Amino acid sequence: MSDSTNESFLQRHSRDVVERLIRQMEEGTGPFVQPWDARMDLGLPMNPTTGKTYKGGNLLHLWALQNAWDVKDNRWMTYKQAAAVGAQVRKGEKASIIEYWDWSPVEEAKKSGDPDLIAKAHPNVFFPRVFNASQIDGLPALVLPEQRTEPEVHQACEKVIQDSGARIHHDGGNQAFYRPMTDSIHLPERHTFGSSAGYYGTILHELAHWSGFPSRLNRPMKGGFGSVDYAKEELVAEVSSMLMGERLSIGHDPTQHAAYIKHWIQILRDDPRELFRAAAAAERVVDFLKVPELVHEPLPKVEQERQPVAANQQKLEKPNDEKACSKERARPKRREHAMIA
């Protein structure tokens, strides 16, 4: 928790999220520093009422909580969303805070074409409170998606690679790297990889770097090995690899990039919001490479008689820190914003 009265709620939330991730990274158990097998993994945190995976920093935050709590369920939803599908958050369970950014004011200002309105427009941020399925009664049992066959996985990976149009050469010796000067990817010979998942995972990591070229996503590609800028770009590529590994069912093996962990920890301690920027950049990478998203079938909503649950909901959804709690007691309860993953 924060010890500074000058911090905003967003700053405190960001720092709390990052401190938890840093502890896990130091223990080798963080979401994007721990190897995992797609055949054994629960999957990325998702909202069963929408069927969609959470995005950006929320995804990393909730996945870190799954690891910390050692829960066997990747489903997260708000109190109201649980009630809408006929489930009930157990009394006394504490909510986890995520952040939701509403960019509609900015989009509306852009449509107006008024420079003054555009300059003054800014997004609104809300902090929905969500619960893991392990905190909720009445949900159906978790059903993991059916595993793809190995040929299907290979076909999906090859499609992403071919559709990218990237120039890939198997002449890297024992190294894999992207060379911005020639805008080309260089890899070891294919037969030297221990598995097809390792081969595809390496290409996808380098494709993440490739996407940052000025004519594509135009990320800062400056700085040599060991520099802060270099480590930031590696963080984007690593989170991108993790997301693609989930979507393409190849898992994730971060061991070859473990050398950057100390740099990442220092970067995140200096500026906790860097985690959320890197996660957002990784989402743009995955979208740019057109890696198909895994969409689950949403749970059906249940028509039920309205119950007097307001008092229980208020108790369950109040903020975890005492300062925020005291502020809540000082003013009427505000309407919660439902999170759309």
C-alpha cells in the first residue's frame, strides 16, 4: 500500500500491481518469466460473461494473482456480471481492482475537428472490481478449450509468419535476432531447435521486434544491448510472445530472454506505468500480426427475481486500502462501472 498522500488512486494501483509482479519475477514465477506448456495451462485471464480475454496491464495483473493465489480457474468478473449469470459472490470475499479506460471523449473530439477540443480531450479511467471464479458460488465448472492438433498449430503459426511478409533467413548461427538496418530476421537452422514450439516461439518473438519498424508500428528501436531503451523493447517483445503463444497454443519459454529480468525490474520500479505501456504495445503487436484471438462462448444470462443485495455488494466491492475506504464512507456509494474485457 502507498505511504504517500500525494499519490493518486491510479498511481497507487499501478505501484501495487508492479510490486507484486516484481516479487514474482524475482522468484522466477511471473506471468512472462515462467515457462508454461499450452497443453497444461489454464489460459489467460478471461471474462466468462463476455467470452473475451482481458487486455494489457489488467491481463498481467490478474494472471499474477492467479499465480499468487494458486487458483485453478482463469475466470474473472464483476459482482453484477456474476449475478447476471445466476451466480453469487460469497460473503466476505475481497475484490481485485482493475482499470478500464474510456476513450470515447477523445474520439468524439477528433470527430469534431476542433483543435481546441482535441487538445483538451482526455480519456476517463474507472476502476472496476472483479472476483475470481473461485470466490463465486453457482458458476458452471470450468471447461478448458479443446486442444488443437499439432498440424493445426503448425498451420496457424505458419499463416501468421507468411502473412507478415517479413524477410526471414536461417543464417544466424546459434543466435536469433532482428536487424533493423536491413529490416530482416535471422535465425539458426530449423533442425537445431529442440521442438517446433521453440522454433515458432523464437520467430514470433523476433516478429514482435520486426513490427516496431518505422513503417509499421514505429516504436523506438534505439539503444544498444544493456541500455534502458533496449530492455523496454525486449519487454514489449516478451509480452507479445506470451500473448501469441497463448493464442496459437504453443506455450511460452522465456528462458533465452532471462538476461533482461534485472533490467525490467529496475525499469518498472522507476516507473510502474511502464508495465501498462508495454502491455498495451504488445496488444498492438498481436493485432498488427493478425494473430487470431481465442474467444470463448459467453455464459448465458439468467432471468431472476431481483434480490436486496446492495448492502452485500457494497461490502464486497469496497476498496482494499483504508484510505480509500474512509473516502467511501464519507460520500454516497457511486454506481459501479461494469468491466468489458
